[in-house]
Amino acid sequence: MPFFSVIIPVNNKVATLASSLEYLYRQTFRDFEVIAVDDRSTDGSLDVLRQYEKAGLLRLFQLGPTAGGGYAARNLGADKSVGQWLVFFDADGIMLLDHLSCFANDIAHNPDIELFINAYQKIQGQRRLSYLKAIPKDRLSRFEALSAFARFDFIHINGVCISRERFFALGCFPKGYYRRSGDVYFWLKVLCELNSVHYNATVTSLWILKHEDLVHDKRHFSNCPTGLDFLKECDSKLTSSERRQFHQAINRKVISRAVQKKKLDQSVCLDLKALTLTGMNVRLWLHVVSLLVPQPYYNKLRSHVR
């Protein structure tokens, strides 16, 4: 039985698929299986995956015609996995050589923890962007983890390792509802459920920024803001101080969504109504004010509140 199951959802990633897989196969920690789930690719990605499957380098599964989406693909891969720990990896990302070894080392030293997070770094073009190093502790309490998430996205789906048992106990990724940010929904749920998580500030994965298709696709903003449908469920498990950080994290993601909608000249009224007063701070209020400004003046004001 492998220690890790690395799950890769694939939808039309032929341009980057082979190189991403090669990064994965160069890991210094070798006890892992690779599960690829193709989501009806039409660009030749499936042919590439079949070549790797034939070589014995991965196990390949395909989503049915009515079960599409990256979260459904990840859930299917998790269901087919046999490793104790699940690691998710996108077919256009870069996994550095020590990604799995960092997880393995941290798991060995923290046997009571079920969620491990490695730092990630964004790449735009050929340039690595700066990243925040604002979490000094390895072991984070629930309050500390929620406080960090209230400030910035210190969790990225390519930089997470979760116990398989816990993943299924929490219901897996929400599929068929969120077109984007479903993983945010899930990580917030995990942070509320666990007493502590582990954070490693070593950058072990690179996120290549290609947001143009998401930002300009209005369908990605058709549902309610991320996390609101399980807000009450999580509230009951939190102390008052933890609840405030949780609400602030939700508000930050709601406002981030509203900013994208504003760029597309969509109404943000429902998003603003969804904000909770207990989770507001000065910075969030400044963003709210900017969202109320008429569109012609919006971009100019936004440049002053970033």
C-alpha cells in the first residue's frame, strides 16, 4: 500500500500535462501512487494519460458524461485511491522535488495531525511572485489557522496533504455546485473541524497564474458566495474568537468574489448583503466602499485600497 495517493484531475491540459507529470516522478520521496482522472478532454490529454498508464506510471479513470468538473474528478480519484494520505495536484502545476518528502517528514513528527500544508508560490510568465511568510509556527491551532486564512490564502490545493479517512468523513469536495472555490469551502470546513493543522513554510509547489478564462466567464459567479451554506454548521463548533476569524475569512472571500463580479460589470448587491458585521475590519470596509463606487471610477479607487 503506497503512503501517498497523488490525484490529478485533467481537462484539456495537453500543453502542460507531460511536463507536470515529469516533475511529479522526480520526487525524492518514492512511496506514492498516481491517479489521473480525465474529465472528457478533447485536446489529446487522454492519449497522453493512456501512454503513461501503459507504462505503469499511473492509474487512469474517466468521468462520465454527467459528472464533470475538477472537484468531481478529485473525488473520484480519492475514491479509487489506496494510500493513507491524499495529495492533490493540477495538471498545469509544478511540484518541486521535496514536496512529498516534506509532507512525509512532517507526518512522522506529528502523528496526531490530519491536515498538512506546504507553502506555495505563484508564477506569472517566467517570474516568481513574492509570497507571504507570515506564519512562523509549524503547528497551528484552530484559531491561528482561521486567523491566517482571514488574512490571505495560505492554503492552495496543490500544497495540501490530508488523511484519506478525514477527507471522506468531511464529505469530500462539494461537486456539482461550485464552479470555482469549492476547495476553499472544503478547507474552511476542515479548519473548523480540526483542533490543529501543520504548516511548513518551505515552498514546494508553484502555481502558474492563468486566470483570464475564469475572470471573464460570468458563469463562475452564478452561485452564492463560497461557504455561506455551511456557516451555521461551523459556527456551532467554534469559540467566539474563532468564530470572528472564520467570519472574517468568509467575508474576505465574498469580497474577493464581488471584486471579480464588479470587473465584469455584474451586480454585487447579494454579495454585500451576505457579509457579516462581526467579521469586518478596516481593510474589508475599504473594499466594500470601493465596490459601491460607480463603475467609471471603480478602477481608479481600487488602486488606492489594494
